[in-house]
Amino acid sequence: MDLKSEEALAYLDALISNALGKGAFSFKEKDLRSFCVTPEEIENYINDSSSLRSNTSFASPVFLTGLELLGQIFGLTELEQQILLIISAPEIEAKYERIYAYLQDDLNRKYASIALICNLLANNSKQKLRILSCFLNNAPLLEFKLIKIEKTDAERSWISEPLRLEPSVRNFLLGQYFIEEEISRFCQIFSPIANKEISNDIKDIAENLIREINKDRKIVLNVIGKSEDENNKYAQKITSCLGYGLLKVDSALLSKTDIPKNETLKIVFREALLSGSVVYFSRLDLLYEEGESTAKLLFDLAERLSWMIIISSEDSYIPDKIPENFSFLRVRTKELSPKDKLILWHKNLNKLGIAEAENLSKRLTHIFNLSSSEIEKVCHLMNNNKILEPTITENAIYDFCRRRTIIKQLDRLAKKVDFSFEWEDIVLSEDNIEHLKEIVTCLNYQYHVFEDWGFKKLIPKQGMVALFMGPSGTGKTMAASIIAHELNLELYRIDLSQVVSKYVGETEKNLAKIFNVAEGAGVILFFDEADALFGKRTEVKDAHDRYANMEVSYLLQRIEEYNGLVILATNFRRNIDEAFVRRIHFIIEFPFPDEKMREKIWEKIFPKETPLDEEIDFKYLAKNFKLSGGNIRNVALRAAFYAAEEKKKVGMEHILRGIKRELQKMGKTFKT
């Protein structure tokens, strides 16, 4: 059967006519009386060749060519192609809905069934068995999910149920391919890119792959690199050299689906074949957490449905077992040097007309670990945004950079601190204020000192660690938020109750997630009550002590490797392991406020919009009540509610009532 020919549908008509002539179908007279299609009408449909030409839809030639292509792609036999033709006919010709309903003696049965196909194609029981075998689960039509058997009636046998094309297969046959909706949440297809955008080294890799393919080898290509965006682009360029698109599978999203993995992956490989793409798994290690059964299934499907798969990973990926006819190859993406990133930022910021582009480029290069394509995407988005906001601010650029990162993953183990205090809001000694400003200065000029002045050779680790010491409520969190505000960075307080685990290895795993996500995302990590995690290592007396010390050692390593700012807050310095102290760049003490400082805190604590009674004596409050800044803030808020209830200005009586409640909460006696 030549499916390129428009005579294919005429062939189907001949099958129907032949089956009718030999009495393959029988009808009850009483049913025909109520049926709207007469035998004469069916005969006219079949015999009138002009009707075929006039009623054939515009897409029929494309459809028929698609049937042949489908047979070639999936290695279908002539019988399987005939079956597909029968199933697909109602998709392009409305008349076949009426014919199939007539042949199956039921107005509602407009689609082919296995029973109908047997009546059309089988002349004996042997041929019928061959047809039935085409609908087994391991046969191509169902194994590759080209068709589906719809269950419409619990009492009806499977050979009588309607057969339908899978939606993407139907679209493929019609020449309008769209990816299957079921997998579109975690899959994306990238078309081949222009040859001029592909470097010679990638073309060389493609030639090596072709040589392996010519040896009748299947290929697993491991693309290694820290930037998933860069890995994706690299893989796309390789497949483009080979004349294929790229079907990217987001392994993180796939691992969260409720659909069985064997069914999902079959659909993925089918879609790759239909779209002329190579399957690419981003961060396959996330999928492998579910066990090696997924890995085996992946190779089994690649064996049958593909000649090449690509997997992305941060480090070299080594599968437990590779089939003998597979070549496992590795390539590593080239990461841009800081200088190259600086040049790219500077060029794009100049195009946007950003003032102080050079200094801003240095800060962006050091703070955000973005790939070249991510930098260009940020600048493209900024350029589009100029339509709504002609003036591009530094804050807006930082915000767009943060959108390219994955800091949302921090939300489970950390809490974003949204305070936006400024220097005039905090009450500390001048020396401490100066010390805090030095942290901001160091972070602002990291690139200049480490890259331009060469300190990177002397000190490879460029991160900064600050230790804030002092009682609760003395301004440690406020100081951290001021630094974040000054640097246009986001501050995340680590929730230690979510991080520290009694199970061996879990604490390290949680910490790894925090540092991996925060790295290069413009995030300051704030460990409040850090002595619970960064405390002194103990003498090893049992297994618990040994594992606790391992956690501390791991923290030392990750803090040194972290490229941003880590702030540790503790009530007492003596609780912190000395090994940490040696690695700390800034140690700032936040003392309990003396009388003079308390007076300043009282004067600053109420917002400018708050109506205050002129008789408030801040000096009296500072002298008679030894409260920390945090306690004073609580009192001010409570006093404001008292005054609002009485519809008065905030006065001494409201503040004293607030102090009484605060002292009671602290277990102290209120004395005026």
C-alpha cells in the first residue's frame, strides 16, 4: 500500500465495499429503521470517486504522507500501517464517522474498533490473530503510544471499544505538530539554531558523534557544567549540527509528577521522534534519586526509540551499567571567566544607557553567577521594560538578575527578611557603625580588589564572614538588614529547626541545598543563634560526637567556598568554635544599650507619622527601664494600639502600660 498516494482512502473504501459484499457485517432490521444512514447512502459514499475528491480535506495529502513517515519512524509493518489508516480516517473525513457507525450498527460508535478492523482486514482466523497481536501492550501501536483504546462501557469487550489516535500523533499526521499536553509542564522543544552561531569546537564534537553513529553505536552524551542554561544551549548547538532539535526534559519537575515514569518516558521519546528531536535530561541526578529502576528504563527506551540521549549534570555522571552497544561520552561546557562576564555586562549595560556602567558591571559580575546567555536575557528583559519604565535603576537590574536565579528553593529552609532599615534607624556606637559600613565597602569592591588588583591569586576564596555578638534585641538582625538594603541584596534568615536533623548526613544535605541555591544568587545568609550549629566541637566519645563534628567541619568547608556574605549571630562569642573565629573577617559586638543609647532608641522608635504627646519624657524612660532595642520596639507598638483605641496621641500613660506588659512577659517586676 503506497501511503503517499491519494488512492489510500480509495483503498480503504475498497476494503469496506469488499467486507460488505462478503457479508462480514450483519444488521438488525429494526435498528436500521431508526438509523439516519441508509445502505444506499453508504454505497454512494464508497462508489462515487468524485465524492472522494471533493470531500477529501485540504490536509489529506499531508495526512497520507504523514502515515508513511510514521511507519518509517516507528518501524511499523504494512499491517500496522493499514490499521493506522483505518483508525485515522475519521480524523480527516467526516463521512467515515457515518460509515463506521453504520458498519458497527450503532449511531454512537463513530470510531474504529478492533472488531471492525478484523472484519475489514481478516479473511480467516489466522489473519484475525495477527491483527489482535497488533494490539498487545508490547506491540508498537500501544508500546509507543500511537493509539489509545478508550474505555467507554464496563460491560463491553476490549475488541469493541473505540480506537483513537493520540493527540500529538494526529497533529503530526495533519502537519501541525504540537507537543503532548500531558508532558508540556516539564518538557520543551528547541528548534535547530543557525549554523553561524555554532563554534568550530562544537562542530568537531558533532563530527565525532557522527563517526560513532556510523559504527552502529547508540550514544549517551553527558554535558557537564554548573550553569544549566549554558548546558542547555551547548546541547542545542550540538544537535543543531546534526540536523535535529532538542527536547528538554526538566528532571526536577518530572520527578514530582504522579504519572508512572515508564508511561511518561515513553511519551517523551515518542514526542522526540515525532518532532525530530534528541531527548535531553536536565539534572538527571534529580531523577535518579528515585532509584536505578528509572535508569534502566531510560536505557531500555533509548535502545528501542532513540539513537542518542543527552544528560546534563554539574559533575561527571557515571551510570551503574551501560548497554554494550552504547558509547558513553562526556563534554564540559566552557565557563566564562570573570573578566569575560565583566566585558559582557559592560557592553550590554552601555547599550541600555546605564550610568556608571563599569562599576555596576563589576558588582554584578561578582554577586550574580549568571552564564553568558542569562546575562543577555536579563539585559533583553530590561530593554523591553524600558517601554514601561524609561529610567533603568540599579535596583531594577538587581531584581531582574534575581529572577534568573532559583532562590525560591530557599523558602523551605530559610525565611526572607523584608525589613528595609537605613543607617539612621540603628543606635550603635560610631565605631560599630563604621565597622558595619566596612562590610558594605568590601563587598562593593570585591571584584576590583580580587580581579583587577590580583588578590585572587593570594586568596582564592572571596566570600566574607561576619560575626555579630550580643544579647537578644540589641540590633543584630536590624544591622544585617541594613547591609542587605545598602547592597541591594536579599537577606535570608536560616531556620535552624529545619536544617539540623537527628539523622546522620541529613544536616549536611540540608546545608548543601542552602549554599548551592544561594551561591551566585545575590543572597546574604544570616544564621541567627548560630552557636546551635557553629558551636564548639567536642571530644569524640561516641558516634554522635563524631557525626556532630563532621557537621561542623562540613560547615567550615562550605562557608569558605561560599562566594557571598555569611552573617553569624550569637549571644556569646565563647560559644563559637575557634576554628570558625579564624575564618571570620568581621567581628562586631552589639552591647546591651546603656542609658544614653536607650534614650536615642526611644527617640527613634516611633515612626514620623505617629502622633506623640509633647509630654513624653524619653530621658526618664531610658534611665528607669533597662530594656533592649527589641523590647523598646515591642513597647512602642503596644503603646500605639492603646492610644489608637482611646483615639488619643501616644502618651506616657500608654508607654508605661506597654512597659508593664513587656516586663511581665520577661518575668520582671514593674516599678515606676
